Amino acid sequence: MILLDTNIVGTFALVEAIDQLFALFAPDKTGVAPAVYAELLAGVREGRRFLQPVVNMIEHGDLNLFALTAEEVVKRRKLPSSLTTEKRNPSPSARNDERHLSPTIAARGISVMLLA
């Protein structure tokens, strides 16, 4: 199973390349967790219309919605919130990009990894 996070799905949606994810990963084993689905819905409500096709894919069963097991939820809490030190020592470009994050995302303490 390959769980995609909001950043990856959102980035591919922004460049209209969601189909490229399925070229990389088997579609039947690729999906999102309910929390990612909720974040995508919130993004659409906040005006990020480029996310709507991904929401449609989930709702039509073209992108799996995987619920985590209790064991996976417990293990997830032991993972670091970020795999880099970027949050502690942001580069000048990252500092500039952080000001564009929605207040909702920043308030929830969601780590953002910039792909550019």
C-alpha cells in the first residue's frame, strides 16, 4: 500500500499530472488516508479548485481511501513530523514560501515539504 500525503497529491493536481502518480505506483495499491481526504476537501472549500479532480477521484473510487488500522495509528505517532531539518533551519526561499500557507494549515502544525 502506498499512502500519498496532501502535499504530493496537491502538487500533482496543481500541474494537472495526477495520472503520472499511477504511472509511478500501481493504482490499486495507491491511495490516501481519511485525514488527507479531509484536507483536500478543506482545500477545495478554501478555493483551491485544482484539488477538485482528486476529490472526485476519491469519491468515484478511482483513488483509494485507506483507513489506518489501530496499530498503524499508534505507529504513526512515533514518526517524526518531518524527515528534514528544514522546519528548524528554513532556507530563505522556504521562509518566503511559508508566509503563503493558509492559517488553518499553520495552526494545525502540519509540516510542509516544498518540492521546488
